[in-house]
Amino acid sequence: MEIPSQIFFFHTPKSAGWTLSAHIRRAIGQRKAGRRVMLHDHTNFDKNRQECLDEALKARFVHGHFSWATAKGLERAATPYRFTVLRHPRERLRSLFFFMQNLPEGEIQKSYDFVKEMSPKDFLLTTDSRLRFQIDNYMTRQFQGDLNDRPGDQISGDEMVDRAIENLRQMNKVGFVDTYDQDFIHITNEIGLPLEGGEVPKENVTDVPTSDRDQLQARKAGVLRCARSRCPGSRQLGQTTLRPRHEAFSVDASTQRRAGI
């Protein structure tokens, strides 16, 4: 199968996407040659925004934490291949919390050093705008349009959910962390970059403490109550995309309401 002329990987933070993107990056070719570009809506440390967008417009593979609106502005192919991997919202927040507490030493770590002293409750209720950007209904915001959109006068929360579901229907493949291996193989086969040997590697995995992992598994069934779930053919898609109402990090119900989860 011929490799598509444009491939977009909508990478949601802490949703097991690094290994998949690494496999495609190695197969597509070097960044210096312009074949692939990492693009983030919130920041690109080495280049200005317009320079990144110009490179992404020419690249064959664009991956990163970007929104549906950003990708639509970059499409040049008649039928670009679009895919993503989604994760249970509670698991994503839990992984994000431990990831932020264990950043490797460096300038980024120094700017987030305060997270090390946070409890899960502190983390969920933080007023820090950088953290709120990654916490507040990230998946719905990412796929409904622009990541900077918030429910308010211009668009309601329900409208954002509607848009996210409709846009996800247009994806070539929506994978899930729970079915990661088979989705990995499906995606790489579809874009003409099959995995040699058939064994899916695991890279950049955040180590969640055992006790938390056990609690997470114990709560997994029956604790997620979505705002709405009406995406035909995929109950999991609706659950993963929509705003959850569930216990998070063992904080009380009042904290959950105040945090918007």
C-alpha cells in the first residue's frame, strides 16, 4: 500500500501515542528533510508558530498536541489520513499528574517544580493556566475545533461535545489505550508502514504507583458517567471523548464539581 501524502496524528497528552509516532517517524524520514513535523498548539520551543505551520503544511507526517482546527488549516491532500488514540479521562489525568511530578531535570522541570508539592486535589483545583490548559476537558476541546475554546457565550459545552463527536467520525481510525496493540497494527498497516516482527514496542510510559494502578483497575467498571454518549457503533468513543463525571484521584465529590470533572 502506498503511504498517504498527508498523515495527521492528533496526539492527546498522556494517551500512549509516543511509541506509535516514533515508529512512523522512523519510517517516514528525517525532520530536516521536511518529511515530518512535530506541531503543538500550546508551544514549540525552538521555532515561532508561523514557521512551524509552514513546515507542517509541506510535511508528509504531522504529529503532536494540535487541534482539529489546526489540522484543517494544513490539509492539502484530498484525503489525508487522520488518526488518534484516546484514553479514559481519569486514567489520562492520573498519568498527567504523575508525569508532571516526575519531569526530568531541566528548564521545563524548574518551571513546574511546584507540582511536586501538590496533592491530587491541589492539582485538579489549580488555577495555574498552563495546567488548566491540559486538564480542562482537553479531549473535547482538541477535537471540537480550537484548543483555546471554552464553554461560554460563543459556544456551549453541549455544542462542543457535538462537534467533537462529529469530527471524530471523520477520522480514519480512533484507537484506544485499552486496545493499543491491535490499533497500533491496524494503523500502521493502513498507512503502508507495517510493524516488522508483529511485536508492538512500548516507549515513554509513565509509571503509575502500584497502589494507584490497583485502585484504578478496581474502579474501572461502572464509575464513568458521561455527559452524553451517542456516537453510533462505539460506546467507548463516546465515553472517552465526553466530559466525565467520576471519582478522580480519591478526592471528594465537592472537589470533583469544582474541578469540572
